[in-house]
Amino acid sequence: MLSGADILIRSLQEENVEHVFGYPGGAVLHIYDALFKQNRIQHLLVRHEQAATHMADGYARATGRPGVVLVTSGPGATNAITGIATAYMDSIPMVIISGQVQSHLIGTDSFQETDMVGISRPIVKHSFLVKSAEDIAEAIKKAFYIATTGRPGPVVVDIPKDITNPMDLVPFEYPEQLTMRSYNPATRGHPRQIKKAVAMMMAAERPMIYAGGGVIQGNASEQLSRLTRMLGFPVTLTLMGLGAFPGTDKQFLGMLGMHGTFEANNAMHHCDLLLAIGARFDDRVTNTISKFCPHASIIHVDIDPASISKNVVADVPIVGPVEWVLNEMLTEVDAKLPERTDKQQRMLKEWWAQIEGWRRQECLKVVPSKDGKTIKPQQVIQALYRHTEGKAIVTSDVGQHQMFAAQYYAFDKPRKWINSGGLGTMGFGLPAAMGIQIAYPQEQVVCVTGEGSIQMNIQELSTCSQYGLPIKIINVNNRALGMVKQWQDMQYEGRHSHSYMDSLPDFIGLAEAYGHVGFQVTELSQLDDVLERALAMTDRLVFVDVLVDPEEHVYPMHVAPNGSMRDMWLKKGVRT
Amino acid sequence: MRRIVSLLLENESGALSRVIGLFAQRGYNIETLTVAPTEDRTLSRLTLTTQASDDQIEQITKQLNKLIEVVKLVDLTEGEHVERELMLIKVRAGPERAEVKRTADIFRGQIVDVSPDTYTIQLAGTSEKLDAFIRALAVTAVLEVVRTGVSGVSRGDRILAI
């Protein structure tokens, strides 16, 4: 016989949970007491519940295992909302346990009461309001199952305080099997569709592979790489997919989309066959939908049937786990490859020649500042790449620095690039890095951020002190909300309405106040030296504040509205 | 085009709000909605009507199917089906009582409540029939209209069951 609180903890242990990110409060006191009395699960105390969700999220993205969050009712629950929405938009497996007021007080506007199931409903994969201690184990079992299978996502489990009361004991048995008649995610793709798709690949003259975060979530990077190499096709990745195929490989054309490369976006526009894998044709990828890939037949592989033909109609839809589908494709391609005619080989060669022409544009070439001193933000990422040898796990916040990191840090492996793509949550980078560092204490974890984003969760520097997390924060400081300012420059005649940060803190002093190390870089000549010193301090959090050129824009950039994939600004005032 | 989507839903608290929330969240409209438990108490049958193009209805049904508590669903308008809506309508029944009674008879409506000044008429049928009846009652004043929304079932052997 166990209390509801003990049942919850035991259930988490049964799910092999090692870390819980959270913040205590009235409605979860029984649960926190149960946590205190055991030592299999480590709880990490944040300074704001939003950070707990981002920590769990970063943990999940880097490890592939579900992140677990524990927050109290009312403000604890509402503070978690941004992080839950962030995970939802990027399909991250997460279980959020929120305390709720006592059952008899629900609906009475009692202290710290909020309808968490209601508030979170549009941003969760599913949610439970548990009604009795006897139901806790099954709810947890279901929550983990739902969060981690099919298209992953966050699941909220709302638990009223009274059912965790240590005085009320009920029998505990963790369910071994689950039967859910209304939830049966696809476990395989349709073989005939796969055959059809491969036949189209064999016949294509200007093929293109476009892969996204689903390949990473679905642990299919290996298969994607093999398929791409076997076929000899060009491949592009979405912001969420970076690392799913080696970023340094010649077959990789770079990221596509709004800030994608000239070659990737052009190849998309001109291809006659598009193989979309674990990507969802987001508006930041497609530009104007009606002008998207006008010549292409589209094969779309995704675990979520609702993602297929949502924005762009697929000619060959394949619903299934990416890994399974790609394995089948590999077998089929292997069998059909010898049948590829000389003509097709020649066409593919011509297609590559065309792509190499686009590549010669060198759209990501960095022009150093004329004075030789001012640091370009791109140079910061390039230097970071050199000094980490491309091996760091890099998180980012949201804005220009995020795009520069995506463009200039070539990720060769999956789960190394961690950022909020769908929701675009400023304040994500630092706590995500913390969650990753918890999961991988020995790995080099770098948070690329900006002076706007970092201030959205800067209080977590305190959490980093508490747990000794040696994250390296690279603050690409342009004294402006760079992406907002860029849009104002381009679309609002340079009226910088509230995009300036004119009362910035002394970040070095701030880092030091929390017990960390801070360095500032003001000139290009210092950059390498400081980065080297910072990265060498493997047991300390180092905050590197790099003052960069505030005038820099992110290019290429899609021309919008009404542009196609190939319509891009290449630099200030220069467009295709 | 008008669609009738009928679904089997886990009979759990919160399940209905997920269905309705989905429509609000994704900008779909609900014209009518009716829901009640089935012979299996663990299941509710929910029927809704909406205006949607072919592409839209495909998205709607896919998104509905993604909801964990939706067990099964069918777009009844895809095939032959029977649909019914029930209406209770309260009308002024003064000097025009006889005419109102005759109209109700023609539409096979039943007068289920009578007072010196009013009739309450019960009428079942397609939504168009109910609309037509309301128009036919122009001779008198309509005081109150209560409609259940559409329920429906496929014709023949096709069934929606688990």
C-alpha cells in the first residue's frame, strides 16, 4: 500500500526517469516529500518554471528520452505553458506533472487554482486530470506511452493535492501492458507506396531530398545518409533537421527556407522530384505556397497523417515511422539502382552541374568589416566552429544569432543542434543547454544567444551555479533585437520601433555575481584567444559577451510576400 | 460544402472540449453539434455539421483522428445516409390555431403541449424540412425554437462501431 505521492514517484522510477526538472509549491508538497525520501530520481530546482520545461525539452532533444517536469498549481502551471508550447511545436516527448488544488476546491476559484488541462489543451498531445490515487499509475504509464510514440509531444498530468496525501494508502501495481483502443500510431509504411516512390526516384531527372526534424526524432539519420549517398541526390535540411545528414558533406546543400542557402532554395524550386522526409512544409520553408516547387512531384514521408497534404499536396503520401520507411526504401533502391539508365545518370550529372553553379554564388561568404576590428556575428559562429572542431552540442535562442548558428556551424551528427524552431521561443537556449549538460556532464555544451534572448531566462545562471553546469554562453551582442530590427530596416523604412536594448546590464559583472566567469570581446583580434580560454575552462560556466556589428542582416532571405523559393535577398539591396 | 461528421468518442470528461477546441483552434466552424452516450456507456456518439471543402474536410478528419479520445469517425456525407434533426417549436396559437394545427399535420409534426395561447410542436426530419416548417408557420408568431442539431447514420450495412 502506497500513498498517491509515492505511487507517482514509483511510477516515474518504473519509466526509468533519472531527472525531474521542477519547482515546488503548495499543491505538490506531498510529491516533493516523496521525492525527498528516495534517491533514484534526481530533482533539479530551477528559478522559474518556464526554465524547467526548456531544461526537460533540451534533455529530451539531446537524448531522445522524454523530459519530465514537475510544477505546482496556478502560477507554477501557467509559467510552464511557454515551454510546453515550445515542445509541442517541435514534437518533443515530455511529461509535465502539475499539481492541482484539492478535488473539492476545483472550480471554486481557490488559491493558486487554474484549469491546467483547459489552458494547456491546444498545446499538448494529450492531458490527464487524475481523479484518484488508484488512477495515478495508469495515467503515468499512458502519459509516457503517448509522449514517446507516434509523433512525439508533451503530455500533461494534472494531479489534485488530496490524492497524493501520505495518509491515504492504496494498492500499487505498475501496469505492464497498455491497451488504448483509440491510439494506434503507425508502426510501418505502405509497401506499395514505397515501391511507387522508389520508381519515381529512379526516373527523376532533377531529384531533391528535403528532410526535417522528424528524421532526428525518428532516429533515422543513418538511414537518410545511406539513402542519400546511394542515390547520389542533393539533400537539404530544415532548421529542425540540421545534423540529420552531415553538414560537411558535398551532397548537402545547406539549410533551406527563409534564410536557406541560394543553392538549396534554387534546387528546391527547380527540382522535378521532391522527397520530403519528416518535414512539414512550414511557411518558413515554402515561401508562397502557390509558387512552391512548381515542377516537382512530391513524395512525403511522415509519421503524422495530418502533416501530409496539409500545406502542400503530396503525390505519394507515405505514413509511417521514418526509420522503417527509409529501411524499406534502402532495400528497394538497392534492388532498382542497377536499372538506372545512362540517360538518367547523365541527367543527374547535369543537375549537379547546375547546382554547383548556384553554389558558386557563395551566398554565405562573410565579408569582414573594413576597419578590421568590428566583429561580424557570422565570424563568431565560424570561430566557435573552429575552436569546438564542430563537435559541441549547440543550443540557441531565437533571432539573428540563431540563423547565423544554423548557417555557419556545420552539424555532422543529429541531436547536436538544439533550438526552438516551431514556436521560436526566446529564452529557450540557456535552460535547454542546462538540461543537456545534466544528461551529458562530459559533453561540451554551448549556448549561442543574444543580449535580448538571454535576458528572458537569465535567472537560470543561479541554477547553473547550484548544479555546477559548465555551459559556455556565447552572447552575440549587437545591442538590438536584431531580427526585429532587420525587418524594420527592410519593411518599415528603418524605423526601429522598440528594437533597441539601450540599458543592457554589465553581463560580465552579472555572470560573476552568480559565481561564473565572464569575458568580453570587443575586437576581432581578441575573438580566437578569448574563445580558446573560455572553452578550456571545462569545469566553469563562462559567459562570453561578444560585441558585434549591429548593422548586420541575415542573408539570404526570402523575398516576401508573394515570392517563390528562389526569390531571395542576397545582401542589402541585392536580390535575385 | 456541408458535411456531417460522426464520431465515437471515449465517454470521458474533457473529451468533448478537445473536439470543440480543435475546431476553434484551427479555424474550422461547427454549425450543429449533438452528443450523447451510446449503448456502450464507455462511448459517446458525437455528430457535427460543418462547411468545408474536400481539402478542409480531409484535414479536419485527420486532426480529429489525432485526438487520443476519438476512437473512430466517419464523414457521413461521403456516402448515402439518413439524417434527422429534432425541433421543438413554440408558436402563438390564437385565432390562427386551426391553421397552425393543419400545417403541423402536413409536416407530420405533433403538438406536445397546449396552452390557451400557445402550441408547442415537435417535428423531426432533415434540417431543410425543419427550415421549411418554420417558413410555413408565417401565419403565426414563432415564440421559441429549439433544435437538437443533426444526427445521422449511414444507409445499409455500413456502421460506425468498434
